[in-house]
Amino acid sequence: MDPDWLENAILDMKTKGAHYLACSVSISSTTDNGGFIERYDRALSIPVKHYIEEYHFAPTAALLLTRGLIEEVGTFDPELTSGEDREFGNRVYERGYELYVSDCEVYHPPRKKVSDQTQKAIRIGVGMEQLRRQYPDRYSLPSLMSPLSYAPPNPKRLRSRLSSNSYKPDFLEWMLFYLFNYFLKLYQQLGRWQHFRNR
């Protein structure tokens, strides 16, 4: 990250009058191209703008909050394995606060192994099921017995994530990304099953 990113982000926060400010996240690479998993991560991981516009939260890779906001809406839910950033952001949005994205950018290392991606997907699935059970009035998901839980992902949402990260794959790479994303969605359902079994 740039050495003065925090100073610039705080200035941006004051200029916008923001209580909730998410910095843009770029997946950095040590090579010019990288392997398939690394390219997938660079293309689709941490699409901050997409998350704020579509789901009203920002991941906590680089999130700035005011003390007053935390005092009003509370802290992150410590009972959640994953998804605590989503629940918190949604709570802030529901209180009427605007969620801002800053042009200040931070860098995140890419996941390079399939196992890294599947472990993340399982953790996300556990968090999804926790949200569904702990906040049934706020989070509705198809049940684990519903075929909708295993349906292919929506291509429109995938394109929005790509656009948020300014990544333009060719057609073959796009198809491979889509299939791998579906593969990871199935691992998310595995995470949901694990939570259901262990609760």
C-alpha cells in the first residue's frame, strides 16, 4: 500500500462526512500473469464497490469507522464465523447511514491454491447458515434441501464483480471463472451442511 494511504483515507472520510468508509482493494501479484487460481482471485475477490451497491456492506480488508457509529449501532457480532462484516454493514445501512467507497487503495495478496479457495468457501457457507439462523427476519436463503441452493451462479452478478475489480477476461477465461465459481458455490453449501450438522 502507499505509505500515506491512511492519512489520505482519513482526509477522504472527513471530506465526505463519512462514518463508514471502505477503501478499494487490489489483489496484488508477484508475477505478471500468475496461475489460474491467482487470476481468478485477482478478478473476483473483494469487489468492494459491488458489495456496497448490491449487498450494502464492505469487507473489512480496509474499512474505516467512526467511534460514534460504533457507539450507536454496536460492534461486530462475535458469534459469527464469517459474514460478520455483512451483518454489521447491513445494520449500519438499515440505520440510515451512507456507505462510502474511497479511491484510496490497499493491496491484498492473492490466494494461489484450490485448497485456499475451497477453505474460504466453506467458511463463507458456515457464515451464511449462521446468518440465516441467527437473523431469520433479515437473511433468507433457500433451505439446504432446496434445488435453488445448488443452482449455478447468476452470470450478471459475476460480471458485476469483474467490473468492480476492473478485470476483463477473454471468453474462455470467463467460462472457466464461471465454472470455478460454481464449484466454490457448492463448497459453500458444504459449509452450510457442516454448520447444520454441528449446531
